[in-house]
Amino acid sequence: MKIILLPFVIIFLAFYQPASLSKEFIEVPLGGNTFQTNGANTDQLDKNGILRWNATESVWSTYIYSETSKKVTVSIEYSSLETKNVLDISLNEGKFKTIVLKKSANPLSNTVKFTFNKGYNIIHIKANAKAQAPFPKIKNLKIYYQGKDDFKFVRDNIDQRFYWGRRGPSVHLSYEMPENVNVKWFYNEMTIPKDKDPIGSYFMSNGFREGYFGIQVNSLKERRILFSVWSPFPTDNPKEIPENQKIKLLKKGENVYTGEFGNEGSGGQSYLVYPWQSGVTYQFLSSVVPDNQGNTSYTAYFKDPERGKWILIASFLRPQTSTWYTRAHSFLENFNDELGYLNREVQYQNQWVADENGQWFSMNKVKFTGDDIARRQYRLDADGGIKGTSFFLRNGGFFNTTTPLNSSFSLPPSTQKPTIDFKSLP
């Protein structure tokens, strides 16, 4: 029997396609955008994705920012399997859906459909109750979409961007300093809000061109007050620094550790293990003084609110340097790349500098900036500005409030001038 197709049927078949994947897709590498948000430390994720996965309680969470709300289709790109496996996948706080990973020459799971919100979206993956360990190694999520590629995530690993992206964006405040003044002292007050101090946080209060001074969270049991000065010799390996360019220790406080540091420049480091707490305001004082012989000394003091006295952290001599205090700034960073999905926040108030004669000047204007990860918009959880009567910085946690980089902010000049007897400092 001969079948005759009517014209409208021919037109319909020409344009009809069965439900299929969009031609447009992105590959989101787990190595730079995924965190183990639940499960055993025995499981492993690195720049290549999930490498080892045996714990049934492990949850892997991948963060993707979308400029618009849109429907997407998601599949998992995995390493070859000897037998079929089953995983569960969900979006944000939604219900988990089953996704099948078969033994295949081109390993790609079946697909699930989601609707992305405008802003950050979290894709969670865990083992299905029927799955068998070891679970599959996963490299990418493949996300099919229609329209514009307006997604934000860590797209490449050039210059270790997966590592820096997982740490999260570092954010900074640069203070406007008085002109034509030989600034010797910088005074700052810093408060970390309650529960905004996860492990890996470094809250830097008193920065200067050649180093930094602040507090950090090293573990569940240990917290430190850290003060470091870079060597003028550019290297990440302190062993390469010539003797005439090494940072020299002049003095240190009681129970303060001193030594060298590397990996992010090199130089002299000091820290005091001290149980500082969130919700408490601490005071920081640092000085930079040239010795008129081609060297400069750097000194840091921390005020213990319980004793009401200034504590000497350390004093270093930097050779081949002749300068007063320049580039006063503060910053917030995370140095634990496994915990870059947690939120951190710090507030700064009552900033002052004093010249070589002890005359004080209030600093009430700042500029907000971010690091390479923030500038590339690989991470958008970078925030800063004014909160109440304080300047603040916030990062991590994949929140949707982003402050444009290079924004400027100002507060009324402070009237709470520090009262410090410089001669009685230890």
C-alpha cells in the first residue's frame, strides 16, 4: 500500500524532533566547583574530580551561578565502570532523583531536568541506597541549556585556579591615608560576628605594603595571632633568600613563635597561639619605621581585652628597605580549600594612623577590591562596604549579594582617638 503524506504532515515532521538534549551545553569541572559537604574524610576530591568515594554518607555539592532562571538538563560524566551503578541527584533543597550510570565506552549518565534559580544553584550528588561501593569517579557535570551561556563558575585550572577557586575569593579594604605625612603607627579595631569564623579563616586587620597582621583559625582547638613581613628577595622558597636580604628578628613577645614562611612570597613569620573569640572586639597596633641606614623595622602589638594591656607579638628588621607606613589595608581570606563553601565575615571600626610625632589622623574612606578569582567572576560571593558604623568584608558561602569591585565607601570621621602611651609599650 502506498502512503501519501499530506503537506501539513510533511511540514510537521520536518520541524518536529523527539525530546532530546539541547545543542548548547557546558561542562562544569568538579575539581574547581565541588565540595564534600557531608561524609568521611577518607573520600577524596582533587583537581581531577572525585577520585576515591567509598562512604555511603558522602554528599558532593557543586555550585553554579546563573544570571537568569532557566530550565536545564544535567548528566554526569564519569570514569568507565565494570558494573552499572546508581546515584541520587538533587538541586538546591529539592528532592533527590535517581540517575543511572551504565558500563559504557563513552561514560555519560542518563539525564535529569531541573530549573535553575537566578543566582547560585547547588547540585548535590550522593550514593543511592542500591548503589555499591566503590562509587564512580566523576570528572564533570554536563549541563544542557537553551539561550545564553550566562553561567559563572571556575572554568579552568590555569595557574591552579581550581585550588584558588575552591578557597573562595579574597576580599580587601584599602584605607585612604593622609597625604604628606610620615605615618609611623596604624591602629585598627576588628570584630568577627558570631559563627562567621570557620576553620581556614584569616582575618587580616593591619596590612602594610611589606606584610600583614591579623588573626586566624587553624583548627577546632587552635587559633593564632599572626604577623609576617615579606623579604625584599622575590621567591616562594625561604631557603633561596640571600643572607643580606633575610628578615631579622629584633624582639618577640612571650610564648610567640618566630620563623620563616614560604609559598606566597617568603619572609619572617611570628604567631601567638591565643583563644580569641567571635563576637569580641580586638585592638591592633602596628608600626613601620626606617632606621636611616637602608633598613626598616616592623612591630606588631595586640591588646588583650581581659588584661587591658598591649601584648608584643614581634618586631622584625627588613633590609634594603627605607619606608614609613604605606598602603594601610585589611583583608579576609580562606586558606582551606576544602571549606570554601562556608561563609566568613569581619567588621572593622575606628581606624587611625599616627605620624612620627604621635599626632593622630582618622581614616574613614576605603576602596573595596578582590583577587583574581573575584575579578574573573569565577566566584561571586565577594562582599564588602559599610554595616552600621563599621566597614565589613564577607566571602564564602555562595551568597548572592555581590559588591562591585573597586567600589568606594566612607564613614563620618571617628572621634574616638586612641589613647596609647607609646613609651610604655613592651
